[in-house]
Amino acid sequence: MATGDSQRYRDKVVIVTGGSKGIGAGIVRVFVENGAKVVFCARGEEAGKGLEAELNGAGPGKCLFVLCDINKEEEIKKMVGVTIEQFGRIDCLVNNAGWHPPHKSTDETSAQEFTELLQLNVISYFLTAKYALPHLRRTQGSVVNVSSLVASIGQKHAVPYVTTKGAIVAMTKAMAVDESQYRVRVNCLSPGNVMTPLWEELADYTPDPAFCVREGENAQLIGRMGTAVECGLAVLFLAADASFCTGIELLLSGGAELNYGHKSQISQSGPSSGLPAQSQQ
């Protein structure tokens, strides 16, 4: 836990979407440990309230859980309003909430499934930023959008998911251009394999979950998966320290994108599920 002068975001106000578990919970935890006031949202009240109680009991910062479905614009507006009502300002928005559906081929994927994922993984980011930006401009704060390594390297049987993550990277760059006139920085974090509850859930869809997890660990040069807290520390860096960075994509991947691997599908007798990527929830 950060103490004393190491509280790198003391008394700053942060919004984290999808903050009740997984990568989001790691982000909330790191900011609270560094002295911030954090408003975080999710659709699951029990997990959110539990994390709120735990972190407020530990300090040194504080957090407030807000029940919010980020598919709904009015609920996003309400969450931003609660943040201003409670704390009077916003210094950083972390767009993190999202989902990775079970792996499917293009032939098996419906237009409705694709549209719903775009709404959750991309449009919610845009809308949360839209309502937070007027306040971020006053503080000359920043936005951190959580994408995924697969936006750069692709992923088998995950065209809609990879598309949404690529859109987040592109949106980050475009928003960084627009918001530079207000001295608001907009950056992106793209994790690779990070062990989260959703990663485990996706592994359970495969014929051999334990093997899938080992493959996920071995995909990194470092030989392990990342942690939610490591994601939180990277987001804190972008918010607190990277003052000359805007429009960048920071890969948090353990080197997964480097070197050659056994990737050819030409000789395979049938489709496989592939490896699940990181996901925020």
C-alpha cells in the first residue's frame, strides 16, 4: 500500500467503469492506495459494495460504488453527476467496463450480437467520456481507455471483440487530438493475458481449461499472466506520471507480441477455441 509521499494521486478524483472485479477492481485498488477519491460502477451490487467496504476500511484514499448499467446513457449521466455532487471535480476517467463473449467464428456470429458488443465495449466509452470531459477540461485531467493487445495482433474466433478493441485504440487517438486544446490527455492501456474471473470463465469453455491456462501463461516471454494490480499501476502511471504522453497505446503484455510461435491453422483438422484474451470484467 502507498503511504506518505508515495501517494501519487492524493485527493484527485477518478471514475472507473466496470470497477467491481477483475482489471477494474485492480485499478480502483491502486488509486485508493495512492490517496485518490474513486467513484466506480458496475451492474453487480454485491461485488461493488464489498470492494467499497474493503478499500474504505484500508485507505488512505476512499471510494464510492455506484450501481450503473453503462449500456444506458441516462445511467452514465447520473454516475458522472454523483461524482461531481460528492467530490466536486474529476481528474481522471478510466473507461474499463466491457466483455469478451465466448469464441465464435464469423459464420456463427449474428449482427445483433456484434451490435450489442459494440454498444457495451465502444459506445459506452464514448458516452462516458462525453459527459466527463467538461469536468476534465476544468482540471486539465486525463482519460485512460482500456483496450487489449488483440487490437494489434488479432485473435482467433473473436472478430467482434477484436474490432471493438481496435475501435477503442482509434478513438483514443482521435479524442487526444480534439482534447489537446483543453490540455486533457487521452491515452490507452492494452493488456495481454491478465488472470481475471472472466479469463477463467472463458477457459472453462475449452475442452481442457487447465491446459488453456498453461497456454495462456506460456504466451508471454515473462512466462506468466499479468495481474489486475499491475494493470492498475500502469493506469496510474498514465494518469499521474505520463504528463508528456497523449494518444499513446501502452502495451501491458509481458512480451506476448514478440517472437515467432506455432500459429498456422492450415493443417488443422477443425477449428479450435483459441486462447481467451484479457477482459475487464
